[in-house]
Amino acid sequence: MPDQSNATRDVAADVAADVNAVAALAEPTRRRLYDVVVEARRGLTRDEVAEAVGLPRNTAAFHLDRLTEEGLLTATFERRTGRSGPGAGRPAKIYARAKQDVAVSLPPRHYGLAGELLAAAVEDSERTGEPVRECLARHAWDRGHDLAEGGLAAALARSGYEPFEEDGALVLANCPFHDLSTRHTELVCGMNLRLMEGLLDAVGEEGMRARLDPSPGRCCVRLEPGGE
């Protein structure tokens, strides 16, 4: 049975980082500064942000740097005088919205992954005439392979399944596609099963198999001994 402790700690650290980032926006001043930078649709200097919100430059700089540390903004340096070389002055620190997404969902949900797989299946079906469900099964299997980095426990924890051991099996306490699975159970659970089968194949867990075992409050897939 794979060790889950390190994987669980890594996921907890990632969640904590996202929570901290979102919490940073709960502070009213930081939220105002963040909104000014986002609405500008271009990089702004500390002076420009401070003037826009009516704060002292040092206060604005403190909060802008905190937002940068939390991954919500990026900071670069550039000269805005149009001059370079000696006498051109010090580069200004420019703040812009960070490109990466920051979101917190407790328990973890990954509807973007489901949407991506379903969209790819529909496109394949339209191009080839193959049934959508067959295309979806193939894409889910392939994505299971893509998730396999770091081994089974790490992949499951990173993907939000919250695995735990029970009677020699790995039970998945959380379904990352929960809302979708309650409305489109057969389609989404079938996709989830193929995703787990692809993952097991990629990590070489030949002694385990994935099977559908819907239970209240758990993922519909269970990983248990019995693979060939």
C-alpha cells in the first residue's frame, strides 16, 4: 500500500497557500489596491496605486508587496522615463495581476478537469463519429496517466480524492466532481473509473484494480487488491 503521509502534507501546504492568498483579499485596503491594479489592465507603480486609493506611498507599498508574496500580483522593474544608462534614474517597481488562478474549494473540486475531458470527447466525436462516451473513456484513461507523477498516493491526494486505507483497499473519501456526479451519475462516474484505471496503469500498481462502489459521502470508485 503506498505511503500517503508525504502526499497529504504536500496537498495541505498547497491548500494553505491558496487560503492565505484568498484571505489576503479579506483585508479591505489590500482588496482596494488589488482591484485598482486589476482594473487598470496594465502595470502600475506604487505611486500610481497610492494616488488612486488615497494612501501614503509606504502604506501602499507594504500591502502591494504582501499581495505579491501571496501570489496575487507580480512585481517587475522597468524605467518609465524612456531613458537608459547613467542618469536614467532607478527602475520603478511595477505591479500587475498574476496570471495563475487562485481558488479554494473545501472539499477539493476539479470541475475544470471534468469540463476539459468532456469538451475533448465531444470534439473527437464530432470529428470521428465515435460515440461521445467512448471518446470520454479514452481521454479519461490518458489523463489518468498524466496524473501519475509522484506515485499513486501523491496523485490521489493532489487530485483531491482524499484517499485512506480500509480493509486493504484505498477508499476515496472525496469526489472531485461531486456536483456533476449527482446530476449525471452514470456519465461522470464512468469517466472517473477510467481516470483511476489509467492512473493505476501508469504507476504500475498491478496488484490493485479500480471498481465502481458508490457509497454515501464517498467517491464512486474504490481501489482494492485484485488486479491482474
